[in-house]
Amino acid sequence: MTGLSTLLIVVGLFLAGGIYSFVKQDMPRSLIVLLSIGAGMCLVAGVLRLEVWN
């Protein structure tokens, strides 16, 4: 079960890096907000899976 948790955390961190890149490139704010929500959801889901099932 930790494989999925690790994957979710890695995807969340990847999206967080994308947010930083998009902010530097002056991308539309709505896209940045969507990436932020997605990154937060992936990170929270990954951490919760680690806490609940381990």
C-alpha cells in the first residue's frame, strides 16, 4: 500500500514544481490555482494513506 502513497506524494511534489514554473512564466492564474489544488490533494492523500494504513 505504500507504493500508491509514494506515487501520490511524488506527483504532488511534481505539480508543486510546475506551479513554481508557471508562476515564473506568468501563466494564467486559473491554471496555477488548479495545479495548486491538484498538488495539495495529491500530497494530502499520500500522507493520509501513509498514516492510516501503516
